[in-house]
Amino acid sequence: MSETRVPAERKYQAEIEALIASDSGARPPGWAMTPQSVIRYVLGSDKPVGGVPITAKYIGDRAIVEVAVATLASDRALLLAGEPGTAKSWLSEHLTAAISGTSALIVQGTSGTSEEHIKYGWNYALLLAEGPSEKALVASPILRAMREGKIARFEEITRTGQEVQDALISILSEKQIAIPELGSIVGAQRGFNILATANTRDRGVNEMSAALKRRFNFVVIPVVSDLEQEIRIVKKREEELRSDYQVGAPAPEELSRMLVTMFQELRAGITKDGKTKVKATGAVLSTAEAISVLFQSGILAQSFGSGAVSPNDLARALVGAVAKEGADDLKAVREYFETVAKGRAGAWKEFSAAARIAFRTTA
């Protein structure tokens, strides 16, 4: 059985190997390729490298990615911050795949994350049988990254407790982890760093201390405001999902544009022409949500529809993206269809009529 999701370093192995083979510049210690090649891998290249096309993994501001790459080559850790669904984790995965050759050294931050998740734990059967030993030690992804001189990922750092964040300060400051049970200290090999992500919506959950913030360089990943850019992102990722999962029908250009336009207008609270104010949703109708809605509409069309994505399929897929956030957002979307979508020509009218039917079930 094929894997549901292949890590970036395996999915794009040919691209990474081609870039490394053609890379003759100076590399930071521990890096698989130069910073310039990392940028080419992430943003794509107009020309093939060694006969291999280099596809764009992230469509966005080049300057943001350059600052992120430069930070990872320095002695400071990197924190990608932004609204949910702005591709922070996606960018984190591809940066670590290109720089370290692996994106798997990852800690998922939750309220249950403890110090042993970022330092080390023990195989208690071996610990009881043999006592403290290297064999009984269970290294965390961060400890492994330190030993191997690689970059560790720390997802949703602001969802972890204060004791975990305090332990991270020591790691980032000293670049070492003491293991008193073994009487040893593990020092970070060159190339080690930490790339963290944080949702701005989580601000106040476990606010980072000033001491921890000082050890990170913050790079804010913005919500995409350019319509054409967001359409390209949504279409590209939806095509990749259909290819990976081998399911779903492609959506017509008109429906993709319609969905992204709607999301942008609901985020901004005003139509693209600036003539009509709309009630903004409390939730972030993000690019990631748009990708999910478009992908699901293709599955609905293929499995239960005509085989071609219609406004009705799009409306049915949209309900789940909005309903999870509560009654206020449902009301805002219903008002949008009544005041904006209904008055537009073409597929907008059919979309509006289908949405009114689909959203009745959520009343």
C-alpha cells in the first residue's frame, strides 16, 4: 500500500539531488546546499537544473524566504508566525528538507508536550534492567538534531507550557543538553538550529517570554492578499492533492476564481471593487481552507455528481469549512450570498442558489 503522504525530501528527492550536484558555492557548516540553492528549491527555477525541473513549493514574497534562510544560517533560531493556513508548516518542511535532508526531526507542540519531548526520555524496561545507559536513552528530535548537526522543527510552540519554553531557552542559549544520569553533555554540531512555527490566533495561550523571544528571529508569513497569486497557490496545491490521493475531478477556472474571490472578500470585509461592505468572518478563511474546499468539491463531483465540478459541489464542500466556527460565521456567509454573490452574473448566481440550499442544513 502506498503512503498517504510522502515527506518533502523523498517526494522531491530528484530536485534536491540535482541542486546539490550542481552546487559549487560555499555552504554553511552542516548544510546540504548553499543558501542560494535553498531559495531555488523553495521558490522554483525558470530553468531545469541538471535536466531536472525545479518546481515552486512556496508561492510568495521572495524576501520573506531569503530572511528565513539567512536566519537559519546564523546563531539565532527562526520562528515563522502568522494566521492559521498561511503555509508556515509547509514552508518549514521544505526549508528543513533542503538544508538538512530531512524534515522528520519534529516536535509537535501541545498542552501535553513535556521536557522529555525536547530533551530525552528513557526506555524504562532497559532502564530498570540495566540502569542508565546510552542504549536506554530515548533521544528527542531536538537532541538528535544537535548530534547530527541538522535543523529541528518545533510546530505550534506557543501551545506548549512555560516549563517547556524555559527548557528551550537553555538549549538555544548553550547549544547543549546535559544528561546527568550518564554524566555527559551533548553539544550541538554545526548546522544545528531550530525552526519553530506559531499561530498568531494562539497569542495569549502560552505567551512566549521575552527571554525566549530574544533567541528567535521572527518572520511573519502574511495572509495572501493578491487575488491572482492566491488562485495560483490554490490551484497548484489542489492539483497536487488530486495526484497524491488519485481521487477527485479538476475544478473549472471560473469556480476556482470564484471561491478565492469569496474568501478574500470575507476576510477583508469588503468586495474587491470596494463598493460593498460585507460582514467579515471571525475565522480565517485561509488559503489552506480554500484548497481543502476545492479538493473536496472535486471528490463530491466525481463520486456523487456529474463528474465535473459544479457550483453545487462547491457549495456543499464549503459548508464544512464554515460550520465548524459557529453560528456567527454561518450568518456572515449567508449574508454574503444574499448581498453580494446573488447579484453577480454567470456561475455566481448558481453558486448562490446552491449555497442557500446547502446552508439550510446548518441552521
